[in-house]
Amino acid sequence: MSQIAGRLAIQMGMQALEMKNGGRGVLLSGVPGVPPARVVILGGGVVGGNAARVAVGLGADVILLDRAAERLRVFDDQYGGRLKTRFSHQENIAECLGDADLVVGAAYVPGRRAPRLISREMLRAMPRGAALVDVAIDQGGIAETSHPTTHTDPFFVEEGIVHYCVANMPGAVARTATLALAEAILPYLLRLAAGPKAALEADPGFAAGLNLAAGQVAHEGLAQDLGEAAADWHTLITEPNRTGRVPGKMAVAVDQSRVANDPSPMALP
């Protein structure tokens, strides 16, 4: 889903920049004699990497910010001079936003609220009619002005900036999203069906994506944001008996983004 959201971010950002949606009327690729739009991507994880791929492919002037030097090196090796990289901190973010046409919020902290990276004051310094696609809105959003929108009414303008804050971006391309999600999670579903406790114990990465078990919060980050103590899932999940039925009440909720082997799940913060 992160791959789809990252690629969609540029597609939706292009729409946000159209005059009819309140945008400044900038074509991302530019044309001969007219420079391309400047795209600023906050976060170098799966979302940011896929957004960069599409933006660079369209010929935009792309800057990607991330806290991890290794991630920046990977992008520099992959794109060379076609993509610029910057270390992510408030001063660099503010500087890059000053002349950005499109900003993509791709920062993500597994199981926790997205970091607040863009203040209202930063938005006021951006060009009027610029666009912000806050992919992290399903985790609370990276901008002070962001709030969830819908596919039927995706845009709103605040501080002169066109916001796109749809919480379920892949739903816009439901067929592609369904096929991709089914292929990604089916192996994990089969392992859970064979024995949830054994499946989680055998794969620490799988277990790290566990949010809820038997109605209790089992993820440390989620529990911290909710002000609760994280439960030990080992004591909550039981294996099926010989009849194949699980004794007692048991439910498991896994964060799919963690089991998709995201090379940089903690993109910015």
C-alpha cells in the first residue's frame, strides 16, 4: 500500500496544482523554455521512494529529505544529479518549502503518530497555490493544517496552499490496490491460519507489526500514544486445539506496512 500511496502522491499533487482546484497552474514536467515544478519529499521510506521515482520520471526538480545518511546515499547512487538530497531538520525543511510547488509528506513512525514537520508559519512562506499531499494523514498528518478528506472531496485550501489529505489513498485505484494487497498478505494469512503464535514467534518482523491481540494493545508505540501499557502478546494468543478451533476469545490485528519489509519504515523522525 505504501508503494501505491507514494506513486499516487505525485498524481494527486499534479491535480492539486491545477487552477480549477486552487493550484498555481504549474505543469510538473515543464516544457521547453519553461522550467519544471519543484517537488519536495519529506521522508525516504517506501512512500517517499516511490513518490521520487514518479516525480523524477516526469522530469520534475526533486528534493528529498531524510534523517538517515544511508538512505540519502542510496537515493544519490540511484538517481545521481536527477534528484537532490538534504538532511531533514527544521531549518532545511523551511528552506526547501520556500520555493516548493509540491510537497509530499511521507514521514512515518511504525505504530505511532506521524511527526509534525510543517507548521502553519512554514506554509505561509510557501508560494500561493502550491500543493501539499499529506500521505501520513492516516497517522495524524505531518502538517499543522492537515485534516482528513475524502475521495469525493479531496482538496481544501488553507493558508493559500492546496491540501490533499485523503486517509485511504490506495482506494482511488481499488483494483490495483486489491491485487497488490492480496499478493502481499496471503502468505502471512496462511501462516496465521496454521498457527498464529508459532507464526509470530518464527518471524520477529511479523511480530513487530502486531497491534492488537485479544482486544488488548500489544504494540509498544501504539500503547505509548494511547497512554496505555503494552500487553505481552505471548500470553494472549493461543494455538488451535486438535479440532482446529481456537479456545477462548482470540483476535489478531497486524500492521501490514510492517510485514511488507519496508527498508526504512522510520523515514524521518
